[in-house]
Amino acid sequence: MRLYTVEEARATLPTVQPILQELSEATLEFNRLQDMVAALRKTVLADGNLVADPWDATTEEESPLARAQTTARRCIEELEELDIEVKDPAQGLIDFYHMRDGQVVYLCYLLGEPDILYWHTLDGGFAGRQPL
């Protein structure tokens, strides 16, 4: 576990923000496609007919659902390699481990915020965010 200073965490933002943006978009696309497939399956099953899943890959290429999932996983792995915890991939919410007053806490960042402005205890969660 890497402990970031506020300055070190802030210095990662130019690298982290594009990854978070891609992660958020891939996660939202995955969720949207998954909902579409679920709705389609309900309709098809209610009709009594079983047909092939239109999102299944029919060629060597990945299905749109699989592509979104692969992209999201890659982004999460990239962030984890930096010892950054992904809390909400759809929103782009991440935490950096940080030492504050002798206690390990999180520096909290949400995609779209201009900077790292908040921290919270390890069990405090987003609702427990406090200004730096």
C-alpha cells in the first residue's frame, strides 16, 4: 500500500483523469447494454420464443458488452497499479491512501472535481468527506 502525500496525489491527476473518464464511460455503456439485454430477454421469454442473444459475439470480434467490460477492467487495473482504490467506476470516484495526523485515511477524488479537495477515514465513505 502506497501512502500518497496531497501533492503526490494531485500530481497523478493528469494521468488519472483520462483513465477515470474512460472507466466511467465504459462502465455506463456496460450497464446500459446489460439493461438492454435483460429487457430483451424478458420480452423474448414472455413471448415464449427463445432466440439467440443479439449481443453475443457472432464473429471473432468481442460483443459490445464484452468490449465495455474489457475496457473497464483494463482501466481499473491501471489505477490499481498506482495503488489507487476505485470506489465507484461509473461516477469516477477514487481514493488514495494518505497519512493524516498519524492515521491512515483516504484522499478522495471524484471525476469532474478540479482538484483533490477532500479526505475521509477508511470507514467514513463518501458521505464522511471533509475538506483538506
